[in-house]
Amino acid sequence: MYIDVHAHIDSKEFDQDRDAIVNECEITIVNAGVDLESNLKSLELEKKYKNVIAAVGFHPEFIKDKENEIEKCLELTNNAKIISEIGLDYYWIKDSELRKNQIKVLSLFLERVEKHRKTSIIHVRGGINDLLALLPSYKVRFVIHAYEGSIRDAKRILDLGGLISVPPVLIRDKYRQEIVKEIDLDYLMTETDSPFLGPEKYVRNKPCNVSLTIKKISELKKIEEKEVIQRIRKNFREKILP
């Protein structure tokens, strides 16, 4: 059984063949909401498919255009086992006040994570220092999705009890390959971020491409694929949905 800890199968890219994609292989898919509409879709997908787990959140990229949805998104976290997609995005958001607002919103969601003892799957692009300054204020389980930072910061994440999640872009991203080499398998998760971050540029990614990530991790760490699959599943059971 594969684990895709972060996907967006609610997106329009899967409207024509969603049933086939979800059932293509033996896999558990965590579908991450990014705004009110996708949160509601994610909850519906969980009801429809036995192998889909809904995650509810608010993507930091929408801090300016969808701020009016935040309160309702916070309320919807009560209906989900996992809180995602939340985080900081300084790549797309350059305005300093909007970045401060991202931190405030992330804090609200982390309070929910802590209070209800859930797991958060966190997006961070460019805001790693602010994130690492914020996280010690909360006792939370968390995963950094599609991690693209330094080895040093990855180790800081592990010191805080977090996990690092790896998408199939790994097979063509030598920098991420070096990160994977440095991190013990006990702290790794697999994801796809479908339909993004696939093994080929400009080609729709899909959950079962997790198998390609597993194969690459196996190659990089010189461990049998079967063991990688088992360890990833163990991490999921013990550290994400205990």
C-alpha cells in the first residue's frame, strides 16, 4: 500500500478520469484543500472513496484574494482528520504586511492542530526562517510537504519533530536527491502534490506516481523498495494518523 500524503485530486485536471486515477493502485491519498471550495470538495471525496482522507486548510497564496474564507475554513477543520494545506508562501507573496497576515493565519490553524491533536501538512516557500521560529510555540505533529530547502533547515525540522515529504519530481531534481540521502527513512514521507511536481515537466502528475518516488528513494539509500514502502506506511500510521 502506497501513501500519497499530499495531493489535489479535487482539481479540474482530474474531472475526466478521477475514478480511474483514485483506484489505479493500492494507495492511501490525503487530499489537501486550499480554499473553501476545495475544502468542501475534499470532504466529499473522502465520503466517496474509501482510500481518500480529507485534509482541510487555507493556502497562504490566497491571503489577499480569499481572506474572507478563512473563518469558515477554520470551522471546517473540525470535520477533517488532517489540517492542510496551510503554511507560508513568500515566493508568490512579496508584500510584507501580507506576509505578516500569513503568519497570523498559520498561527490560527496551528492552534486548531494543537487543540484537537491533529497533524498539519505544511507548505513553505521562502518563509522557512519564520516558520521555524513559529513552530516551537506549538506542540503539533507536522509534515513539510514538497520540501525544497537546505539540508541544515531539514535537520532543524527533524529536531522539532517534523517529517519531510518528497514528491516524484525527486527523480529529476538532484538537489532534493541530496536531501533524501541525508534524512533517515524514519522521517520521510511520500506525496505527489498531484497534478503538480511530477516526474516529467508539463505532464499531469497522479497519486500512483508515488511508486516512482519509492523507487528513487530505494536507489539513493540502497534499500529494497519493499522496505521503503513498509517504513513510509509505518511513519504514516505512527506519526500522522496515530
